[in-house]
Amino acid sequence: MPRFSLRRKTFSHTFEMLPPVLKGVSGFMVLFLASCSWVPRSAPTQKQMNHYTKSSKNRAALNYKMLNVTPEIADILAAEVPPLISTLNNINYKISRNDHIGAGDVLEITIFELGSGLFSSSDRSIGGTSTSGESAISGTPHISSQNLPPTQVEADGTIMVPYIGRLKIIGKTPSQVASIIQNGLKGKSQDPQVMVHIKNDIGNTVIVSGEISHPGRVTLSLADEHLSDVIAIAGGSKYPPKDSQVELIRNNKVGTTDLATLENHPDEDIKAAPGDRIHVIYQPRTFTAFGAVGQSQQRNEVQFGTANLTLAGALARIGGPADNRADGNAVYLIRYEDEDICKRLGVPVQSGNHTAPIVYAIDMLNPTQYFLTQRIPMKDHDVLLIADASTNAIYKIDALIGTFMGQAATIGLYGVR
């Protein structure tokens, strides 16, 4: 009390020393500041949020809905399954098909014949011995071989083989094609044997592009490579897995996930299929924070920094509500929810849309809410808003009055001199 009396006495003395004009201005400022309505804010208050949410005029354009976070809502959000890349998995065969011949493949065809055959001259032999083990020089039949010119599979899936004609071989294995050619030569060649090898495999390849070390074609093998294997064969991503989005295009459908999910969730790391196109994109996930945050930041856009980020982790990254400015009762998570989640929450979705805007209200002064925020996953481009405390305006007015009166007192002291 003595200190307050001393301050009041000092203020009264200083005020009496001011020129009449400054006294009038000071009195006007005190009355003007008392209205509080003009005081600048960094965010709306809880009262303003509730007012605008209930006002049909202010939310008519978006028709958003505010929901208080409850254990039931936290369960729904925690159980949400994002669009998975595994939904594109249409490979249900048990035996690998990565050795099947496709259009554009280049084949090496070798034909072995006993004695003088269709494709060999009489002076060519293998090993210099016949099938009976006798010397080829003695005049006994010898085994000859001939490599046909590299043969490309046409767009219609056929190849041309001399003395046989055009054969439909697309979708068949090299051994199956060898049997077809061998059967076609029977009666024309003496005991023909055929070997087929895919020299240039186009049909069993995957195109990998984007932010990787060695973009291009990756040939699939009988090992049945998964998506992460193909990316690794192509040199791997240039950026951390959590910031590398993997886009898979298969059968004109698109699936997206991050590389960290492929590495940590085997169910999502599906097998690559011939014709797949894999695009790796550098896209760090972020959320935006506004209002009375506890941590001063140069940017309000904050990176996740981890493969999985909860609402509690996001609040920690921005320092939580500011002690002297924030209303801990009024923390809001703002996002667009998918149609399936809206249906489970009982939120209507406008005709023609697949998402709806929702504001989730969190009371950080309620200990129960801390447990719930640990279960709610953050999404890319989420917005966190921490409301201003209603008393924040009073603190700002007090600071403005203090600044003004300090300057006025200085002017008054110089005027007395």
C-alpha cells in the first residue's frame, strides 16, 4: 500500500506539472483507451470464436462446425486411416510374373540342332563330339547352334521366327516361348532344342522419377521387389524419408504416402508391378500456428519433423499457449476432414464436396484434454489457433497508458525547466 500511495502521489505530481493541453489530451486518452474495442489483437477471443461460429451470416460461405474434443471424437480421429497406397495393390498371384515377356522386349533366341540343320552349316559343332560321344571329324552327326538376330516383340505381342512364321508370345515366359519355337521346328529340323533369353526387358520395368539419385527404368526380377526396394535400387531419396512423398501411378489410379511409412509399415510397402510409375517428391509436412503462442517464431509454418506427429507434439513445438496472452480454455485445431470422418462425426458435407471444414476446441486447462491430444494425429496443412485472453486488452491498454504517460511526463519536466 505505501508503494501504491507513493506511485499515485508521484503520478498526481507529474500530472499537475503537465501543460493544460497535455492534461486535456491525457484525460481524453484515458477515456478513449477504456473502451478496449479498438485494441489490436493477434487472435480472436473465445467469446468471439463462439459468436462467429453461431452466426449463420459469418459462416454461411463455408458452413463449418465447431466440436469440443471428447474421448469419443478422439477415438474417431485416432482410428482414421488415410488413403493408403496399398489400396492400389491388385497383385494377387503367388508366383512371380516378372519374367513374362511384354511388348518392346528384345529376345535372344539360340537354336541347337543335331547334324546339318536349318540354321547351321556342316562345319559348325559344339564340343567337337556328337550325341553318341563320337568325334565330329569322323563324319558322325554333330550338334550345331545358331543365334538368331535380336528379335523385338512387336506392339501386338508377336515375333517372327524363320521357317515357323509369326508367333503370339506376349505374357509368356522365355521357357514357354522356347517350347513353342521348338514344337514349330519339329519335322523341319533334326531334334531341335531352343533357348530364349530376354536381352532387353521393357515389359517388366518400373519408371522411377523425382528426388532420387538415379531416376530411370528399374527392371523387376523374380525376387518381387517392393516399392521401397525399387527406390533403393534407383539410389534412394535425396531427402529424409519423412519428407519424401511417394506417388504411385498404377492402372490410371494414384496412391500417395511418405517413404517413412513404406519403411515402417510392411503392409503399405506393396510389391512393384510392371508398368508402375513411382514419383518421389520432396514435400515436408507442415502445420500453421496463429494467435497467442508461447514461442516466438520467425515463421508461423512449422514442419512436422517426424513421421507421426500428434496434437500434443504440435502444441509443444510452438511452446503451447503463452502465459501472459493466451486463453488456455480456447485452443483450436482447424482442418478439412474427409467425407468418411465427417459422416462418423455427424457433420454434413455439402453436395459436390468430399470434405468439410471443422474446428476442434480444446480446453488446455482440463488435464483430461492432455491425454486426448496425445491420441489425435496431425495432418499436413492443419491450423492451430490459440485464442487471446479477454484480459489481454487490459494489459495492452496499461502498457499504452504507461508509454504515453511516460512520454508526457518527460515533456512536462522539460517544459518546467
